[in-house]
Amino acid sequence: MSKTVLIIEDDPDIAECLRLALERAQLTVRVALTGEEGLSASLNKDDPPAAILLDLLLPGMSGIEICRRLRSAEPTKGTPIIMVSAKTAETDIEAGVAVGANCYITKPFSIRDVVERVHAVVLEGKEQKAKS
């Protein structure tokens, strides 16, 4: 199983910080800075991501729309999606979970917490594949 994590985040500083932390945790990381780029990278059949970190407020296409499309596409129906957003209202969190996010992390966030959650979903996915 791939251990590639896709970060879809339009803030280059946040994306770089997450990338470095996840690589230190022995994960392969790809970064997409726009919604369209992120959707395309998510559906990459040659190197599908094991997990996706998804910002909500993206140029071109919202994180909600990306999540909705990923959940309706066969290859990504079960891919763990962790939303990371500055939107902290309960209705925003509920909307993220309603379209299929596995969890929702609000900004500012603890890098350690994000890495632990990503590692958990990547390992969880690996265990599920092994049981199948």
C-alpha cells in the first residue's frame, strides 16, 4: 500500500511545514496548491494517495466540492480525508464531515496532532487492506 500523503493547501508556508513534518514521519508527500490540481492528484491511478489533507478555502474549487467529488469517485471512496481549515464554526465542521471527511482539524493546529492523525489513518488503511 502507498504511504503517500497528498496535501491540498493553498498557503505555501503551511503546505511546506506539513510536508516537512510528514516526511520526518517517514511518509511520502505530494503537495497541490489549488483545488483543481489537488483533485487531479487525488485521482492519480499510478500513485494514489493513502491519505489526503484537505484545506477548505482553496482557489478554483472548494475543499467541500473536492471532498464531494472524491467520495463519489470509485478509486477514492475509501481514501481517508482529513480537513484542515481556518473555518471553526460548528456548521463548517458538520458540513465537512457530512460530505465525507474522516476528521476535521481547525487552524491554528498542532503539527504533532496532524502527523499523529495522518499516521493513524495510513496505518488503519494498511490494516484494513491486510484483512481483506
